[in-house]
Amino acid sequence: MGLDIAKVCAFGKGKLWNYKPHSESMCKIAYQVRRMDAFQKEIVQWHGRFEAHLARHWRELSQLIKPGLASVLKLLLKHAGPAKIGVG
């Protein structure tokens, strides 16, 4: 039915590939980079969900402070919500 690869090469229609596999250390580094990228994407998604939840329940927060995850988390840990801050 079809020609085998060996037969195609025997007819002079094939050529060697210049493929060189990466070293084991480079494969490990590439794996860790892909893994870190996946975690970063997940962090961005959860950060967006967190901001949406805060905007829904505490709308004036973005007007009071510059949006940033670390500053908002510190504020929430210290005061636990808008009632205990006493702004305004």
C-alpha cells in the first residue's frame, strides 16, 4: 500500500535531520519556566476575581487607595472591612 521510510530513503528521496536533543538541564529549566508561567496565569485570574469581589462589596476602596494586591490585603488583614477604617 504505502512505501516504507526505508524504501523512500533507498530511492534517495530522504535526508538526515539536523536534530539535536536538548540537554537534561535545559529540559528541566524549560519545564520549570512552563510551570511558573502556569502559576502566574492562575495568580492573575484569582487577582481579577478578588478585585471584582472587592469592587462589588466595597466600591469606594479603589478611590481611597491605589489598587494593588499587597496593599489591599494588608488593609483587609488589619481592619477586616470598611466599617473599622473610619474614613470620611
